Amino acid sequence: MLTRICWLVLYWLTWAVWLELNRVVFLSYQLLKGPTHDTRLWPDILWHGLRMDLSVAAYVSLIPGLALAFLPSRWLLSFFSRYTALMLILVSFMTTVDMEMYRTWGFRLDTTPLRYLKTPTEALASVSSSPLGWLCGLLVGLIVGGILLFGRVNHLASVLLRPAPRWSFVPLTLATALLIIPIRGGLQLAPMNVSAVFFSPIAFANHAAINPQWNFLFSVLENADDQTNPFGNIPEPVANQIVQALYRQTGGDSLPSTKGISSGYVLTQQRPNVLLIVWESLTAKVVSRVGGRTGVTPQFDRLCNEGLLFTNYYASGDRSEKGLVALLSGFPAQPTTSIMTVPQKSAKLPTLAGTLKHEEYQTAFYYGGETEFANIRSYLFHSQYDRIISKPDFPPETWNSKWGAHDHVVYNRLLADLSEQKAPFFTTFFTLSSHEPFEVPMPTAVPGTDEENLFLNAHYYADKSLGEFIAQAKKQPWWANTLVIIVADHGHRMPIMGQNKTEEFHIPMLWLGGALRQPGVVSQIASQTDLPATLLQQLGVSAGAFRWSSNLLDPARQPFAYFAFQNGFGFVRPGRALVYDNDAQRIVEQYGTVSDADLRAGLAFEEVSFGDYLAK
């Protein structure tokens, strides 16, 4: 009996060692893909992450412990071999997915990938830029290494696991029950949680200390109860008051923080056509006019001289479906979920297309890919678009992108259709060519085969396609009566320009077209969610249904922007910004002089907006 207990302890500790080795592989992978951290952090990361590894190892050891107590001795060795092999495959697969997921998205493995499995073709296209050969090799290496390590442990089982008295199931069950101690992280009052392994002011060090298997299980259990607001940091009445103050505005005629604009109304007519171009991943870091690299988007830079440029505009979230909801419904992104992936909730959102359809606008949505991805299609139908033009509407020979039809193909179709479109129209075009895997149908303009240069080259193509479309559009009769809005769905981690989280959400927005009164610059801080109210009030249409949207051309507007990422948020105000990590429960980045009031405003916004999500 005692030898069985010793073997169970050995099995548990071997799993902990194996998980620590997985962490070393994770750290090495991140280092190989770019200078993400200082290797001198490794000992601290491994030490602080060990506590969570011991917890996961205890979870894995529960079933073997019960097997020791109740299975006949002759079955034990075969059971342990099969069970261990199965768990090694599962854990190694999760570790491999986590390595690339963190490199791409910047957070550890959770339930996020599961949201996209309903559309496997698009999910595969999304990851096709990943080094699949490397990852498969790592997966096989992890499995083989694990089998070699646990082969020695199972060999000891053949020696140690002798027949035990019948009554031994009692102490063996009690010994197995003691695994609850490492499972909960110790005997302290609070059970194991993500913040238990956080130890550093460096975000990467804390993230690396998280065990991906534990994080995934925690995410599954958290999402099972989606009616509990996890962000109740401030009493609800107080949080509501803080948020209401952020949206308090009185209206007026002058436009602050602008150059070249003398009136709050920037259009030449009240019922123009509206063409909204949502540019995939258009980060401000590739637009020189808003502080980005030069030469990547020369056409957009040139058009900035002709239009109204918003220079301090921020994406609400970090995924396309979050950006579309922010732009078209004025609804903020959530830190742990996406409302578009829950059709019964997204169906309760107000939409620009639906609002303008009631104003007798003709509405259409163009996308070269498949709209089933992330439940976009159900959201578009709810939005009351008259026509949805997507991949099946283009000839198969034009599907020269892994997502579908490239931007120039859709621009050509759009140009032809708008010539026949009844006015006024509200048309949305969501581009795709600047999405992973960054393969574009043109000679290389930005040399290099690494991911960053491929990203820049894809944006050069997207910019070239836009420039050609605008040049042709200016020759069309509808141009004189049309407002064109160009904006990103979200920012991007590339190109790497330091590790400033706020800059990853900084995006440009440009208004141009024959219906624009005059060019200018708006430097007031604003969010994607402010587009519906701003546009509708320019059109003389009520924006009352868009609770989370404010008119950024109102001189009395409170200048701020809120953005959400995986279990965290950012809050930007003039001259200052903060980034808050809900796991660490503290500010992890800040710029300028951030006050307690700024933090409370961000916390209140997160709490109240998530409460609104739950209520839908």
C-alpha cells in the first residue's frame, strides 16, 4: 500500500516536471520568433509557474489515484500506460497551440479558438501563416519526449505496484483526496487563480508563468456561467454614474481639436450616399500621417490631404468581429467574449444599416470571403442589409486568396454595382487581403519573407487597390453625393515598434468624397464605437439607440477611448493612457500622469458595458 502511495507521488511530480519542461519550450519558441523578453527572467518564470504546474499535475493524477485504489493489480500497468499516452498527446497538443496562439494574439490558451471551429475553412486560412512544419515537429518532439520520460515511471510501476490488501482502498482514496491541496494551490483561503502566479511588472513574465492547460480549463468553467459579471469592482450605481459622466455632452457649433474645420457639420448635404470601407488590420503603425512607417500606404497618405483625418482614433477590440460590431452597432468589445459569436445577443444590437434603411437608404455589404466566419452572417442579416455579397457571388477563378476574392476583385465589383445603385445608399466593404497569411496578387513591393515584411507588403497591396478604386470612383456620377469613410476593423501587433499595448489599438479614420465640405484634421481622442453617433448626427438622424456611441464632433464631448483585449482593457485620455490586466488586477502599462479617476473610469466602463452584454 505504501509503495502505491509513493508511486502516486512520483507520478504527480513527474507530471509537474514535464509541465515545467513544456514551459521551457514555450519560452524558447517565443524567443526564436522575436526578442520578446530577457532570458534572465526564466528562473523566476519557472519558479512562480511551478505552483500552477503542480495544480495541473494533480488534476491529471486524480484518475490514476482512484485506479490505484479500486482497479485490480493486473490491470494497473496497462491502464497507466494508455492513460499517460492519451494525456501526453492532449497536453502536448495544447502546449503547441498555446505557443503559436501567444505569438500571434498575445494571450495564453483559452476557449477563444473554439469560437472559430464552426467555420474550419476560415479558421485554417487564419492560421495558414503559422509555421506549421515547426509546430508539427515540436508536437511530435513533445510527445516522444514525454513517452520516454514516463516510460521510466511506468517501469517502476511494474516493480512497486504489488497486490495490496482489500482494505487498502481506504488510505489510497484518502491519499488521492489530498491532491485537492495542490489543485487549489495550497491551504490558503483563496484557491488557485491566474493572479497567483503573477510576480513581475513585465507583462510577458506574468503571462509565461501561466499554465495553458489550467487557463483553458478555467476559461471553459468561467464561460459556462455567462450571467455573472466578473468585473464588479465598483458598486453598480457608482459605476453607472461614472459612465454617464463620460457620455455627458451638450452639443454646439464649434469643433475643438481640429484644423481646417470651422463648423460641427462637415457635409455639404444631409442625405448623402455613404460608402464605409473597413480595412482589415489597418494599424496606425503603417500610416505615416498618423505617426507610422513611411512608404507602406502612400495612397492613403495622399488621400489624407483631400479628406477629414481622425488622428487619435482607437479600435475597440482586437478581432474583426469585435471591430465590426463597434463600427456598425457602436457596441464596445468585451475582454472575455465576443457578442457577435452569440447571435441571440447580437440580434438585440442597434445597427447603422438598419437605422439608415428606415431612412430609405439602400443597404449592401461586400466581403470577398465567407460571412459564416464568427457568426458574421447572422449579424449582417439582423443588421437589415438588403444585399450581402460574399465569396459565392464571385467566380471561383477569382478566389485567389485563401480567404476568397482579393480586394481589387471586390473593388471592381463594387465600382460596377454602385453605378447602378439607387440613391441614397449605405454600402459597407470589409476588405480581406491584409489578413494572414498576407499573400497578395502583385509583385513584391516590400522585400523580405519574414512575417512582418509580408504584413507590410499586404498593406501596400491593399493601399494600392484602394487608390485605384478611389481614382475610378471620382469619375462616377455618384461621387459628388457620396461620403467615403475608411477605417480599420482593428489594429495589429505588427510592425513591432516597442511593446506599447496602446499603439496596437491606434488606428486611422478618414472621411472623404464629394459630400465632404472641406479637408481637415480631427485630433480629438475617440473610439470606433463613436462612428454611429457621429455619422447619424451628420445625417440628421437620431442616434439615441446607440448607447455606447458619442458624437466626436460635439465640442462638449468627453475625449476618451476604451479598448478591450483578452481579460484586460485600455483607457486613453488626452496626454495619458493606462492598460489594466484583470488577471493581475493592476495597471501593467501607463503613459503620462494617470490618476485614480482614470482607472475608476476604465473599470466602470468595463463593468457597465459587460453588464449590458449580459443583459442582452
